Amino acid sequence: MTFPLDTLRRWPDVEAPDLQAADAADRLLLDESADARAGLADGALVVLGDGYGALTLAAASDGARGIRVHQDALTGERALAANAERLAAEGVTVDGFRSMPLDGEVLSGAEVVLLRLPRSLDELDDVAALIAQHAAPGVQVFAGGRIKHMTVAMNDVLRRYFDVVDVTHARQKSRVLIARGPRNGRDPKPRRATHDGLTVCALGGVFAGTSIDLGTRFLLDSLPETFAGGGTADDPVIDMACGSGVVATILARRGLHAYASDQSSAAVISARATAEANGVAELVTVVRDDALSSLADGSASFIALNPPFHVGAVVHEGAAPRLFEDASRALRHGGELWTVWNSALLYRPALERIVGPTRQIARNKKFTVTASVRSASAYDR
């Protein structure tokens, strides 16, 4: 039976007609790796960067067992589990996998690795180094992606850690790189940079890396000097979609308790490292979460947010409103959501509708900072 890739869903991530859970690169990766995967011992296959489970579930359907999987995004991990549960109910055998952190254990002794190529060269460097350090000497790495997101520099990164890197023929605007002969492996550590006395730590997959992006800088410059609510151990200020944890760390340096949340496992590691590097680890709690789903309704007084404008590699308007919705749920009546956004995106009507009355705090040539007060009407929805 042909595995039903077209039936996979992205839920709980953003779903829309123009967003698919599997693509031509997934299909090419599965086809190019089919012979290598045939007859593998249990636990010999590792899947990295599998968006919503296409590679893992198709490989499981082909008979692979003990598949070790790492997905940076928590929504991807949850989508994999949801797709597996639904397919099992329909009689498709897709068991035999487990989701794991990205460390030596997930790659120990791996004989075949399926990797969706990340767009960041630093992230690819981290992943390739980890594979070379912990996989079996005879490991075969099948790294695929859409050609529009691939560069020749990716080949160069892989050649730092593998003796041989072959390039497959293109198909449906996708291509696979096949790497063999691991060498020079290492365990990645967050990179560090200092900006005006603030040390920023980041693994390769974190947005903006060790820099402070312009939107975050503008938000930081616009934040209030004092907070009427929030900042205590019982009611911390919240850095939502925290990335490297810059906002949480700066607020903690003011003596405030901060809660930083991101669905990216790389961001969580980086934010913890940033807080520690600046001597405020005891004031900053960092969690991996889908938006703020771990927080109770109406429990927060202050949330700061620099929302993403993309879903995976796709620029999509559905990313930010999903975060606005959960921020609104988590805020108590009268609590505030401070948001920075590219002015061209025109988020203010959405913030007014989802959260409540919204006022402009600052605006420059590119960005707008607004403060939205959780209204009674939003609170009672």
C-alpha cells in the first residue's frame, strides 16, 4: 500500500489550503533512502527535522521500528503524534517511534539519518557535527529540501563533517544530499555575542542567532520603566515566543521575575543560556510550550511579544493571530499584551478584536509597538 502522505495534517499548527503537511522533498527523501532503510535493525533509523511526521510515519509504515525522532518545534512533535493516532485508527501501521531531544542519545549508533535541511547554515552545522560525533561509522545521511531553500554552502557545511557528499538529481524542485564517512564530530554549544553589556547565547536554529533583531530592539526601547502588575514570582512578566530570551533577560536584570516560552527546543536551550550568562537564571523560568498553553486562563498581567511572520519556511498571516489568541486567554482582565510588528502587516485590528483596546506606543519607519488591554468582552468570549 502506498503511504497516504496527502492525508497528513499540520494540526495543532496553523492549517490553511496553501499549507501542506508533506511536500515533494519528503517524497524524494523517502524514495532516495528506501534501499538504505530496507532491513535496518530496530533503532538504527533516526529522523531529524520532520515537519509534521511525513518521514517518520512513512518509514514506520515501511516496517522501520525503534525510530528516534527529533523535531525542534513542539507543534511538529504534537502533529506527528496526532497523525500517528489517526492513521492507526484507520488501520495503517505507524507505531515504533519516539520523540527525543536533540543530543547524543537520539543519534547514538544511527545507521541511517533522514534530515530535512534547515535554512540556517549554523543550524545545519550544529546538526551535522552532532551526527558525526554520535552516529555509526557507516552512517548514511539523506538530507533533503526544496531547491529554493538550498544553497551550495550547505554542501560545504556537510563536507566539514563527512568524507563524501553526493548530490541527487532534482525532482519536483527538490533535491537530496547524501553524506557518508563521519569525521570531526562535536556536541554543539550555544554561540555567544555581547551587545551593550548583554550576552546573547544561541544555537544555530534560533531566530536572529546571537544578534538582537531590530524589532526586538524597538520593543525593548519602548517597554515601560515600571509595571503596575507582573514581575513577581507569582505573577512574572512573560516573554512569549522568546527566541534567545533577550526580553526576559533584560527584564530580569531590572529585578523582575520573568517567564519565557517558545515552542522551539533550540530557543529554550538558548534562552536558558542567555539568562545564565547574564547572572539572572534564578529570575527567569524558560519552558518549551505551544504559545502559553501551560499557563492557566486569566493568570498573567504582562506579556511581551515579537511574533513570527512565518510558518516554517512560509510567510503566512496565520502565525501571529494564533499567538494573540493564546495571549488573550492567558491575560487577566486588564492585563496587557505589548507587541512589536512590522507596520506593513497591519495587526492592530486583529489585536483589537482578539485582545481588546489597543494603543500605539511607538512607531518608526519599519515597526510599530502597541499595548493591548484585555477587555471584558474578550475575557468572556
